[in-house]
Amino acid sequence: MATRYVTPEDVAAIVGDAFLTAAAPDPDDASRWHAPTVATAIDAVSERVDARLRGTYDIPLGDVPAFLSRAVARIVHDELTDPATDNEQITRRADAAWKCVEAIAAGKLHIGDGDDDGDGRENPRTRQGKAVLVAPARRYRRSDLTGVL
């Protein structure tokens, strides 16, 4: 079972109703987006994100932070576009979203690091959509400090 990162309504709220309608129009009503098409794209993207995060986190994730939901929505939007509806901004946002997923998978961003508040759910920081950026410790040599003192 894939993690539920977003719903079709979440994607519409994040990317905008008009943009989602242009990417996945309803065959019966061109002024609306087609929910089954969006749901299929969400499932496909969620499986790929889960596959990428499986090496770092237990899947399905118990608590999805807001920034990861936004990233998945951007990737879903890109997945739904075709050459007629695609533009550079959609592709750039999806590329940035994949970089976010890659950073989580590589351990540069951490989500859900334990049950600090004891409520049986993941870390409360993830419910707020925050993450912790982890940078490797830098070691300085004496020559690095030339001119500093």
C-alpha cells in the first residue's frame, strides 16, 4: 500500500483548479478536472516516491509533512501534463520537488524522527510541515584560519 501523500482535492488546491483542469479535463465537462485521472496519477507518483524513500523510512509513512505533500502535488501536476499543456514552470517545479524527495531519501532532510510527544503518531514537527536540514560537520585546518585572527 502506497503512502497517501495527497488527494485530488489537495492537488487542485496546490496547483490551482484551472491548471489541473487544463492538465486533466473531464471528458463530460471541460470546465472541471477528471478525478479518476488525477487519482491514477497520484497513485503512480506515490508509488515512485515510496520506492525512493523505502531505503530510509518505513513505508507507508504514518505522518506526511506539508512540504512533502506540496512536492508530490507538483510532481503529479507534471505527470498529468502533455506537450500541449506542459510549460517550463511546471517542469521546474516538479524537478525541484524531486530534489526535495531525493534530499529526504539521502538523509539531508529528516521527517518523522520518532514519537516525541507520545501520542502514538510521528514527530510533531512533521505535522507542521517542517524538516531538519542536516549538514556534515566541517573540519577546519589551521591554514583555513589565516587572516581570521
